Amino acid sequence: MSFSKRIPFRGRHLVRGQAAVYHVVSRTAFARFTFEAAEKAHFLRILQRQAGFCGVEVLAYCLMSNHFHLLVKVPEPGPIGDAELLRRYRLLYGGRTCPPSSPSPEVLETLLRKNETEGRELRERILARMHDLPAFVRELKQRFGIWYNHRHDNKGTLWAERFRSTIVEASAEALSTVAAYIDLNPVRAKIVDDPADYRFSSFGRAVGGNRAARRGYEAVFCQKRDWKGLLPSYNLILYGKGEGPKGVPGKDLGRIDAEKAAKVLDNGGRLPVWQLLRWRVRYFSDGTALGSKHFLENLGKHWNQESGGSRTQHAYRMRAGEWGELRSYRNLQIAPVSEPVVK
């Protein structure tokens, strides 16, 4: 097991040599809200194919009008045979015109079977794109960007910057909290009152019966419960109660009065997680890693070994909320929790 060194500009860490879960965020270069329903639907189709090709498991997602959130599990590197490589390659390119730099699936199959120099080099280049978070996100954004520019006769970059990522401990507590934060994006933006009503999120699709989305939440709860069994516990995080948000509009949807919440926080109080997740929580984008104290201390020790660092504290209590056993690798001081800005 090994961990990458810190990248100073972004503060990004990647886990090497074992499976890892990440919360990924990326925004467009435009100030305006860019993506309409057709663009969002196409992005999710590309996401499905790209994840299948890379071997990345999508646990939760939400696509907004100018950014996206993903909770993804990147598997432990392992051998991939030619049959599996071709299956994934066809998932990405089958039935479509391949880019000039890539052979068709039929040509690739022939080259791999011959196993000569060209085939061996192709095999290595394709395998290098699998089980790798930066490659997965880069290709996802590139493919959608090319499609978007062609559709809108747009030139130049679509995306503002490299993506942000935070390592998330593969525990039900950490995963479900981050997944809920992702699912509540359209609620924070005041697009919907109920996250179940948003079509372009994993929760909205899971509530609508999508089996792949439901499998993602089963993985969030570490396969200990099926969709029906996990829903009451997840609803406690989303709505503050175990049943669905049926009742008086504006009362039972888990909304929080901004003025009252600000007063609680200003006085040093702590809010329940289900309320706090309706605010902007920087720990999920800038905290570097989230999880239990033991998990973060283990990460920190490995990073010290690889980079020659001398940091002694690696797990900080997260402020403003009743976060349970969750800790952050970074001790954020400036507005770790703030009221979301709705444009």
C-alpha cells in the first residue's frame, strides 16, 4: 500500500496500490448556468460509459447547471485480460466512430491477438487509462466538452480548472454523509425542495427505480443493506427523519432557517448533520481526506514517510456540526461551513 505525495497547488492526494473512494467536484469556466436538461442527460450517459471503461464504481452523483459532484470508488490495480479489455473498449467506442488516434474495436482485437509490437504498445496505453482517477475524470470532461462544443458551436475550454478531490474513508458513516451532501445540491440551490425530485442525481434516479443508482447506495452502506433496508437510515441524514419527506410543504423537508442557523453557529453551537448538509461545507471539497481518526492517522503517517514530512496531527474535529466520528485531515479555519449562495 502506498500513497502519492501531496501536490502543493491543489493539495490533492491520491491513494496508490489499493482501492480508494473520492469525492470529486469540477466546475465550468462560465459564470452563467450552462447545462440544460439535454446536456445533463448526455453527461450522465458519458459518465456511465467512461466509468465502465475505467473500471470505476460510481456510488453517488449530482449534475448541476455549472458543475458536478461524484462519489467514486477506484478499485485496487490488478491484471486485466484481453477479453475484459476489449469488453470495456467496446463499451466506450462500440457502435461509434473512433477518434483518429484510436483503432476500432475490431482492429484492436486483431492487434491484441497477434501480440506484436503495435498490439503490445496499444494494450499498455489502454490499460494505463483504467483504475486511475485522474485519467477517468480527464477523459470524462474531455468527451463531454467535445460534444458540448460541437452541439453549441462553442470554442475554447468548457471547464474552469482541474477537478478537486477529497479522499473518503470507505465506511458507511463517511460515505453516507458525503453522498447526502451531494444529493442535497439541488436543495441548497433551491431548485427543488426534495432531493428525490431532482432527475439528474443518483438519489432522484434511485427513488425512481433505477437499479444502477440503487446499487451505488448499497455500496455506500458497505453492502450491509439493500435499497429498501437502507432508505430509512439514509432519510435520517437527508431529512432528519426516517420516513420520506411527506407532510406540510416547507415544514417536513428538512429546511433550516438561515438566520436561526447563523445565530447558533455564531454562538459556538453545533447543528445536526441533516441540517448542516443544506449549507456549504468546505470539508467535503477542501478537507483533503475525511474519515475516522484511525483512518486519517494512517494516511498521514504514510504521507509523512513518502514526503519526509513531520506533521504529527492528521485528524481534526469538524466544527459547527454534530459530525459523530468523522474527522478532517485539514483543520479548516476560514468559513468551513457557510450559507450557500444561490444565484
